[in-house]
Amino acid sequence: MLTRRELVGGLLLIGTKPKAFSLNKSAARVAVAKCHNYGSELLPTMERMVDQLGGLGRLVKNRTVAIKLNLTGTATSRMGCRPAGLAQWPHPQVVAATVHLLDKASARRIRLLESPWSTADPLEEFLLQAGWDPDMFVGCGKRVEFENTNWLGSGKKYSRLVVPYGGYVYKAYDFNHSYEDCDVFVSLAKLKEHGSTGITLSMKNCFGNLPATIYGEGAGKDEPSLLPQGGRHMLHSGKRQPAGHMEIDPSSPREEGYRVPRVVVDVVAARPIDLAIIDGIESMAGGEGPWIRGVRPISPKLLVAGTNCVATDSVATALMGFDPMADRGTAPFEKCDSTLRLAEAAGLGPRDLRQIEVVGVPIAEAVCRYRSAGTSQM
Amino acid sequence: MYWPEEWSDPEQLSLLHGTPINCLVTEREFPSAFIDRALRLGIEIVLKGTRAEVLWSGTSGAAWKSPAEVLAISDGVWPGVPATREDGGASAGPTGVPWVDSNGWRIRLALAMRPSKPVWIAVGSPKKVGVLRKEDYVLAVADAAAYGGRWVIWLDRELRDGLTQRSGNALDVWRGIVETLRFFEQQSRQQDFRPAATWGVVSDFSGGNEFLSHEILNLMMRRHLPFVILEKSGAATADFEGLLAVVYPDREAPGRALERKLERFIRQGGLLVVNKNYPVPRSPSAGTDPYGRFRIQRLGKGRIAVSVQDLADPYLTVADAHLILSRRHDLFRLYNGGSVYVYLTRGDRAGLTLIQLLNYAARSSANLISLALRDKYRTARFRSLEDPHGKYLELQSVENGWFELHLPPFAVYALIELEG
């Protein structure tokens, strides 16, 4: 029998059958490339990588492609004087190149998505505030759109997507319609460590798929709030439940090192990643954003891409100088459970490098040890 | 300066020797020996409430047309980041940026309503509980001076006692106040500068329109929107040069002349943001704002955005207006700005622009601040209270044709002089 919370929270979804996407369990191949800058070398490098992965045409031709960006924090936060694209965000040239390549592969429509911190303002305005020009991306494709997915946006209802394996924390999650209304989903992330989950790569990027109107600090208790406010702390702390949902095991630990990795895997399973791209040309070490004390610039000069997100993130983890087979208590997962292990256990893909085909530059030739490189700017 | 009641010994006037302070405000009569000494030192004494030349008034309900020479604003604030949470922390707005208390909009409003007449900020004691630091005093001076006003210096008990005893700490605070005053005295040419504006706010700023129009000014500062204040009765003949958008929040329709002027402004490409009952000419719809709070119509080359409901929330009014125009038209952007406000003015002398930055947190941040500018300049000289002589900064070209300055740290106030 539905509780009142579930009944009221589900009112927005009346008549909607919860959708489950199929998972890509094909053999894991990950492309690794060295790229020295975001200039003329970038596009040819990315073209070579997608060729190494078998091309994009079979994946995106005549389809709607959604790209989840990794624009964490506010539009005006910087590590020192470094623009966000050289630190905590994928660089705009990487975004532009991705849009261009998808368009070139005959994607019918390309939609850029992000849930910017605590705002429902149009995504284009958030980009402008950060000093990016949205026209730069519009010019890369025939039909390029933007959506702020931190609220209902242009949709009429939220999309409830089911976690195929039943879920670690919740059985299903509610998303902005854009995550359902796409044929192909790309996670475009930055190569970084993370204060709560050890690493933040293509999978953790998807934590931001979830709207703060339901999962945020200011979210309504019985129904979504109209506007987003704050971060998704209820998912970190478990102190309250999102409208319309009841946790699978309310007695499970209320600790973010336990909860966040599990939510990440649930979200990725509910809305699978078809293509993972990770910008590691210029990045930051020591944390996921300038608000983390001790972060410092780092220049791995790397790009990573793959069609299986677990494999891609595992290779990326190794490229950062960590062991993807590590678990809680071992770097980078000193304070948390391993997202990679949980994802592998859920059947989303392999984290053992022996089961992953790395094309391009071998990991051993490309490793950039995040814990020992760079100098603090804070 | 509010002169402490207990400082009736003429010798205590030596504290003012060599400082820019030349006027004392008192609330009681002082002995004739004290007054004589002050006059010999060229210091004027104003007994509050007795001099017709000084109008003591809040910005709320102010008698703008008063013939008084000086307007002493009594409903101002001690500038800073107010601690309003029980744990002493600052409260924040919807996006987490702390609220800031500033008198800037009050001073600018007073100068717009009474051009060229001195404005004092006469707040007296702060609401803040706890010890006032040197930076709190420095900020109070700077917050008024940057916008063209003067803060009537008020000293708390601890500082008064310390100065009486000539304690090192108290003298250091006093030096901070005096050096800040001197810094601004040397910038006298600021009076020849006008606000650089892409926004205009037209209102009578009084009566039923007072709250909304005043708060709009306050929140425009918070949002770093460069604006000019246009009093309604004179707006029909005011210069709209450079404006991209005008906000007219008043409930009453404008007079015919102003209505025609605003329509011309729209037709030439401007954006007009108005309240619900504004007499909107018949014109094609151009949709709504992202939140559906404004109905937008196209008129000539421009647009008029009409509030669907009566405008009641100034925060949303300013945020929505900014979105409708778009951040594409921002003149500058601030990165790691925190509680810093920016005030842009342009000089009568062609090619000179001043950017004043006030840090309402009143302490240097560990986060380096970058200022991005839309327009190109030849040189940028950075000066601060820590480094009054200053140095030239490199204007770095960045993407999209903008330029950036990476600013040295400063605790309270900095000035950037841009040429070219």
C-alpha cells in the first residue's frame, strides 16, 4: 500500500510507467590520449579517440543526444585566478569539440544539460556568468539546446527512472525530463578527486542529474519545490527523505561515504551512460572544487573516453595514480566506499584493468599521480 | 564626527590635528572654551537638531526638496556582513551568497535627488554585538566615501576609552580611520565621475513606491548591475545614453512626456521592465521570462516586460529583469568576489574609468579575486588602502573578447583606474 508521501509525490507522474533503460554490457574498451592543450591539437585527438572506440555514428545517428556537463559549484568560483575550465570544469573547448563530433556523426539533436548550484535560471545564463559563450556550442551543431535540469525546466513532469537491480538506496529516482527524452546520454566530466567519494569522474558527474527541487536542502517534504535551493544534502546525510520516495533500508548508515557512492551507482544504472568523456588536460588535485582546502592545479595532459562508464572511470582512476581495485580505507577511498566496486557489483561494468582494453596511450605511459603532483594554491 | 560627550577638555581636540575631520556633531552644548578652541582649529561644531543647514532624515520619507544644505541620513546601516544566525554566522540569500549591509544605494539616491549637495551617513552605534575592529571602521568610512558621501564617524566605548588612554591598539584603529579619510580626500576628482550604467531605475522613490524602488536599488548593487537613478519628475528629459534597460516599478502610470520617452527608448532597442498596470501599447507578444512572472512584448527594436502580478518582491524583480535582458550585456564579472561590491564610474575626461571595490567581509580573502571586463582598456592601475600608491596590472585577454585583471589581495577597499 502506498504511503501518503509516495502517493502525493507520485502525483506528478500519474499515468507514467517508470522507465528502465537497458545497460551497455559490451566488452569494455577505453581510449586514452595525451593532449597538451585545448588548442588545435584537441579536436584531432578526440576524433582519433572516438574512432578507436568504433565511431559515433552507430551510437548517435539521427538520435537525440544529451550531454551532462560537470559544472560543479557556482559560476564564479575559481581556484586562484584559474578559469573553471582549467580546474574544476571540463574546458569549453572540450564541450565544443564533443558537440561538433556528435553533430558530425549525424546526431539529430544535441542537448547540453546541467543542474547549476541552487538556481533554475536558464543554463545559458549560468554559462554566461562563468564567462562562457553559449553561442560557441550552438555554432558547433545543427540543433543544439540547453536545459537546466535542477528543476522541472521545460518539462511538464519529472521522469521516474527505475534502478534495474532494485537499487542500493532508492528503487527509483526522479529526473528532469531531459534524461528520459534522449536516446543517447553522454557524461562529460573532469578528471578529479572528490572529498566525499574519493574520485569524481563520469559516474559521479551524474549525481548532479538529480534535481534539487526533490533532493535539495530546500526541497518540499511531500512534493517537489518549485525552485531548487542548496545542494543535495539529504542524499549525503539521509536525515530526511525526498518527496515521493522511501529509502530501501532506513536503518543503513547515515554517512556520506556510504550513501553517496551508492546513490551514484543507482543513478547511473537508472539512466545509463552511453559515452563517457573525461577531460584531464588541465585539472585540479586534492578535491572537486575551489572550496576544498588544499586543492592545487595539475596538468595531466590526458583525455579519456569509453562506452562503458565503469571501465572508463576505472582507467581514469589508474591514470590518476590510484588502484581501481582499492576499497574503503585505501586511497583514493580513504573515507568512503568505492563507487567502482559498487558499480561492478551491480553489473554495470568491470573495474579490473585486466578486463579492460585500453587503446591509445598505455596507462603506464600516461599516469599522473594526483597525490604527489602540483602545488597548493589555497 | 560624533564627538563623545565626555570629551569636553579642549586638549582632546588635538586628536584631530592634521586629519581631514573638520566638523563635529554633538548632542549637547559644549563649554565655551572647547568651542573657542575648535573654531581656532577650523573645526565646525554642529549641535544636532539646531542647524537648519543640516536635515536629519531617513531615506524613508525624506524631504528631498528641503533647502537644507546637508542631508544627514539617519536610517543607514553599519556596513558589513550582518551576523544574523544564532551561531553568529552570516545569513545568505537564495544562492548562498551572504547578505551585505551597505549605504551605497542610500547615498546614490540622495545624490540623485539632491545633486551636488553633501550627504552624510549618520548611523551612530551599530546593531552589531561585539568588538568593532579597525576594519569595521575603515569599511564605514569607505562605504560612504566610495559613493560620494561621508560617514559621521562614531566611536564605540572601547575605542573612546582607548584613545583617552592613548593605548596602542586604539591609536592604531584611529590611524586606520584617518588614513582612509585621507585616501579619499586625495581622490577628490571622484566627484567628476558619473555612474557607468547600462540600467536605469525610474521612480518617484516615495510614498507607496518607496519600499520597492529603494530595495531595487539595494539589490541592483548586490547583483553588480551598473545603474543610474532617474527621479521620475525629471526623467522625461534625462540622458538615457548607454542604457540598455530601464526598470519603472511604480504603480502609477508615468506622465505623458515620460511615457513617450520610455516608448522611444524601447523602440530604439531598449528593454523596459514595468509593473502590472503600466499602459502598454498594443504590440506582438515575445513570450515570457523563464519563470513566467513577466509578459514580454516586442515594440520596434526593443521589448517591454510587464509584470503579471503587482511587483512585490524586489529580489525577484531585479533577478528577473537581469535574466530578461541577459547576462550577455554585463559590463563586468567578478570571480571569487564573495561579499565584494563593485562601483563603476566614468570621468568627464574621456577615456578614464574608475572601478571601486568594497569588501564587506572586511578581511582579505584566501581566494584571489579576478575581475573580467567587457571593454578594452590600455592600462589598469590598482590601488588599495594597503598600497595607496598602487601598481599597474596586466590586462589579460581571455575568451569571447573580454579582458581580465587578477587582483592583489585587499581587506576593505580597492580602486582600479582604467585608461583608454
